[in-house]
Amino acid sequence: MKKAAFGLYIVLTIALMIWGFYMAIYGAPLDAAQGEIFRIIFYHVPSFAAAFTFFSVSFLGSIAFLSFRRSHPDWAQRADAWALAGAEVGVVFCTVGLTTGPIWGRRAWGIWWTWDARLTTTLVLWLIYVSYLLLRRFAAGPQMQTLAAVLGIFGALDVPIVYMANRWWRTQHPAPVFGGAEGSGMDPSMLPAFFWNMGAWFAWGILILALRYIVERKQQRIDAAEAQDALNATN
Amino acid sequence: MDEKAILDHQFVVAAYTVTWVIQLGYLAWLAFKARAQKRASHNQQNPK
């Protein structure tokens, strides 16, 4: 039953991705100012929205790990697996945003990159979570998960700064399309393509997040069994 | 199509391609990791 539901979710996600792609390319009209290049928004914005959401998952997982590591070790291990999965999938989506952005910027602004507040804080966010993943990959010992959790919490503090950067400071990056100043927003004819792609990328993100969580939980069990074997061998 | 429209189209194709390469590349890495784990847990249960 569980397997069938998971299979159905995969099929629905693939269907949603195909439909989202169709809507982005054929469903949305050309932008009056930017022409076809504006279609990058249908991948760029959902990627960052997903990245921020999954970094928040990592943030909550890190807090839960620190809270339960002494009282409920099994809960703490689950929380740690969510923290890792959230950080890793967040980095994947953030990487997509940081590569599609300059491609769009090159055509729209004539430059690949500029050190404005929005772009710089986003790059810093990406670097923090890449360092989180490197810490988890190369550090060893019992303190590794605790250090990673602390870094995960501090890293997430950059998310609201990135989100607010083009509201607080004057940036090369455009003002917010949604929730911005008066007159901001998207033409209603483009909204279906935007929201279908938002749904599709979130469905995809949840799928790979769940897969990453399953893989990490299995890794924890393998590591625990190896540690037990080593202990048995020394006794 | 004028030159601007052709260039715009090429940049959109590039952005969409990069997105899919990153996402599917990550999925492939996950599948590779899961396969390695399967082998590791099999070896644990059946030591030589």
C-alpha cells in the first residue's frame, strides 16, 4: 500500500513536471518588455522558493536534533536525517537558481553577475550550506552532528536576509514580483504557468527530499551496525 | 525570427537544460549511493 502510494506520487510528479514545462513554453504569452527570456522565471523563482523551504526543513531538523540528542536519541537521529536531507536538496535548488539567474541576467542586464545585496547574500547562503555538507562529509567523531546542527541553524538565518535584500536595499536584481510595492505583480495570463511550475518543482523537491531522507536513515543503520561489530570484535 | 529572439530562445534553452542536468544529476547520485548502501548492508549480513 505504502509502495503503491509512493509510486502514484512519482507518476503524478512526472505528469506535473511535463505539464509545467508545457505551460512554461507554450501556455504563457511572451513578456511585453523582455520577450521569451522571461520564461526563465518559471524555473528560477520556484527553485529559490523550494531552496528556502528546504533550508527551513534543515533549520527545524537541526533544532530538533539539538533538543532531543540526549533525551530521545532515536528522534534526534531522525531529525538529523531531515536536517541533512533539507540542506542537501536546498543546495541543489539554490544551485539551479544561482545558475539560471546569471543566464537570465546576461540577456536582461548585459552582465552575468553583480555584487548587489540580493545576489551576494544568496551566494553566501549557498556557501554556508555547501560548507555544512563538506563538514558532514569530512568531519568525524561524535561532535560532528552537533556542529553541523549549529551551522545549519546559523545558515538558515541568512534566508530571511536574502528574501528581504531587494526590499531593504537598492539592487540590480528587480524588485519583488509578488508582495512588492504597489504596481508589482505578474500579468494574470502568466499566473497559471507560474503556479503550475511552482507546484511541479515543489512536488519534485519533496520527492527527492524523501528519497534523501530514506538513504540517510539507511546509512545511519549501517554505521550503527558497523560500530556494534567493531565493539563486539574488541570485546 | 530576428537575432534577438533567437538569442533569447537559446538562453532559455540553456537555463532549462542546466536545471534538468543539475536535478537529474542529483537523482542519479542518490541512486548510486542507494546502490552502494545495498551492497554494504548485504556484505554486513553475509560476511566472508
